[in-house]
Amino acid sequence: MELEALQRIYSEVKDLGAQIVVLTPELERYTRALHEKLNLTFDILTDLHLKIAEQFRLLYVLPDYLRELYTSVGNALDRFDDEPEFRLPMPGRYVIDKHGIIRAAAVSADYTIRPEPSDTLNVLRALKTKARQVA
Amino acid sequence: MADLQSRLDEFKKAFESGAPPYNATQEAIETMHRATAELEASGLANKALRVGDRAPQFRLFNQDHVEVDSADLLRQGPVVVSFFRGHW
């Protein structure tokens, strides 16, 4: 649902001179299928073994009891992500300015809570206004 | 179009009702709630990178096996980076 919501704002994001990338631990065969299914026009990047999620400090290890539940319903992170340890990123959305500095950060321990795309657009608008003032 | 969070909330309600197509058991729902509560209590989310921090650079493969360099993206302007658990 979040990916579709990001797709809906993507043309406006591009008009603001910005881009979107999605990082996931999933292997390329799964990102390719998802990208096609949702008709996305921004990239899904495979963050293999969560190396970048770890640098953003979003990494956590699923507790054993949840791992058992996921496995029992066919959700095999060891296969989807090559993650035998069942680690995942917390959902997070960042806006990074062209100097590489984080200008917005929305991170949630509850995966059912996501930031609104409209908030992300507002951050990008503010960045653009600021860039114009400097120029 | 309703906002993202209200659509997520609707989905959660449907899922946690235990009705088809998800047929989630009460036990499974409680297990998921427990995991979320524990992760929240751990305070881990507060330790993630925040506004003002320098973002880590990355070079990763996209869905078409093309390598994408964050430095190339940033040369063109701001970048929204969204972390996603998976398609499941």
C-alpha cells in the first residue's frame, strides 16, 4: 500500500527535482516481480543482508516466536531475503538533501504505521523554496 | 483517495477481524501485537538516524540488476529513501 501511495506522488516528487528509491532486503527476483505487478516507475533496490538498513540503524531481529508464526504461514525470509537470521528493517522514510544530509526522518517500530506521502511532499517543497532563496 | 494511514488502518481492521480472505487466528494476531509492543518498548526506533545526520551512501542493484549509486542520485537533487520489509 505504501509503494502504491509513493507511486501516486512520484510525478510531483520529480517536478520538485527529487527522486524516490525503495530499499528492501528482498532478492532481485522478488523486487522485479513486485515492480512489475505494481507498475512502479521508481527503483526498488535490494539491500542485500540489510547492510544499508543497518547503517541507518533500522535493523532488528525477529523474535523466535514471530519467526515461527511467519514460517508457518509461508513467509520465508530465509528464502525471500536470504536471511536465515530473520532480520528486518523497521519501516522508515527519509528525505536526504543533495548534500547528503537527512532533512526528514519517519521511523516506526509499529509496521502498521507509515508516514503520509503528503508530509514527504511538504518537506520537498520546503527544500526547494530554501534552495531558491540561497540561489 | 483516503490518506495512506486510514487505508492501512482499514486493512488492519479487516485482517484482525479474523474473517476471510486472511482468516487470521486470534493467537496469531496476539503474537504480532506482542512483537510490535516489544520492539516499541526496546526504544530501537529512537536510535535510528535522524534529521541532521549524514545519510550513509549506498550502491545497490535495482529490480533490473542495474547498479544504482546514491551519490549519482544526490547530484540531481534530494532523494526520498523508503525502507520496505517485503512483498509478503
